[in-house]
Amino acid sequence: MKLKVKLAAMVIAGITALANTGTGRAETYSFRAFEPAQVDLPGDIETIATERFTGREGPDLELAISDILGSVQIDGEAWFRVLPTGSPLAGDGPDAVLRGSLSREITRPEVNPRTENECVERDQKDKCVKRERIEIPCREMRVSLMPRVLLVRLDGLQLYSRSDTFSATQRYCRGDEWPSVNAMTDSLIEDIAAAVRSDLAPRDRVLAVRLMERRKGLKGGARDAFKNAVQLANSDQDASCAAFEALYAQHPEHSSVIYNHGLCVERNGDLDRARALYREALSIDPGRDYPSAGLLRIAQRERARAQVARGLNAGA
């Protein structure tokens, strides 16, 4: 089997955390979540054979991608088996073949000079008595890697393709140590491998999703109860959610109450109900970003859930 993911025992939730804005402390709920792969591969792609990538740095990229894909685990189980082409460990053969190439371009364009105060005259005691501002010529080391990565099923169907440019730059001036092209190249290769991993495999994450803290429209005890529920979020999420559930029963028309209750519902895995609550909050307060982000998070979770389910069914 590819995976033995204990979905019923997992508390999976929001994929995308709404960034904190403004000043002060932001109260959040923590969610364990599957983040979907960017490409919906067939569930039966378990064993991948890698061909040697072409280009001077191609073998380094092939090794980096093999390592990162082969190390992907969800709940302690491997997602892929990654083997060199022709490996006897492939058994009946791989499900797909990964091939590719990598080219590199290095340029050193001139950039704005660095201005410094330099001593141009000294006295008999070697003390500087006159300085002038001078310009130190500078350049920028720019390393660009152009990968071409393909994943092809054995029947010839292309499952995945990535072809773009990854670049790094480092400024240096006369007298400075030159940047290391090899170090910049190695870092870019790691970036490419990480991008391929995100494209092809889901990821198990724990993220923090911010609560809506706007209390306008609530009065008296409800206003205080809302504040206390928010403050509980980082110390006792269950108690915080129980408080928002009670507030929702009393104030089902308040957008912040609706959203925060929906966040608790999502936290417990009821995606359909959470979606309905986010839509309800948007209908009352269309200008708020939080419910929109919640709907996007639900869509991402459902996509990730489908990817994992396909893998489980294929490996059964």
C-alpha cells in the first residue's frame, strides 16, 4: 500500500492562513492540514524511475529531486518509491519515469557604484587630514538555472511538466570577495527540487489561522463574552470554540461570530457546514476577507483530501 493514513484520527484544517495585519497580538486557531499538490496525479503513481538529467548540473538536480520525493511521508508512510531507471528494486517496473535537463546562465552586469569616504592626504604622523567621496565600481553576480522536468507514464502519457527559470543575484564591489557561483547554484537546485515536490505530493502542515476580532454591533455581556472567547484562542481552543458556539446561538446575525464559529466547525472537520457559515458571514458583510479566505481554504482541503483518497484507493 502507498499509505495507511488514519484520516478518521486526524484533525485536519485550514490550508491557507490569513496573514496578520496591523499591530498588536493576533489570536489564532492552530490547524493540522493537508496542503494539496499542485498537480493531480493519478493515484496509482507510486514507483517513479529517474533517468539521468542532462546538462552540466543536471545530475545534481536529478539527485536532489530523487531525494526530496523519496523522503515524502504522510503519517509515517512513504508517498513515492523513487529508484534509478533499471533498478531491480522496481519489481514489475515503475509506474512513471522522471526525466529532465538543467542549463545554467551566469552574467555579471554593472550596477550602481558604492560611495565611500576615502583618505586622500595624511600628515607626518599618518593621520588622515583630507577625505574625498569616491565611487567604487560594483557588479552583480546573477546565476539563472533553467530546468526542464517531465514525468511520463510508461504508456507515453505526460503527467507533469515544469519549465521555468530560477535566479539568484548577489552584489559585490571592487575589493570584495567574489560570490560563490557554486553555492548559488546549489541553493537554486534545492529551490527547484522543493518546487517539484510541492507540485507532485501533498503536504501535512500545521498552520495558524487568525480569528476575526471585530466586535462592532455587540453590546454589554455579548461584547465581553466575545472578547473572552478571542483571548482563549491561544490557551484553550476547545473552550474558545464552545464560547463562540454559544455566541452564535444568541447572535446568528453577527459576521465575526459567524466566521469564528465556522472556523471552529472547520477545525473539527465538518467542511460542508464550515463552508455554509463562511458564505453566511459573507452575505452579511461582503467586504470581509476572512470568510473569502475560509472558502479558499475549504476548496484546498477538499482537493488535498481527494488526492490522498485516490492514493489510498489505488494502493489498497
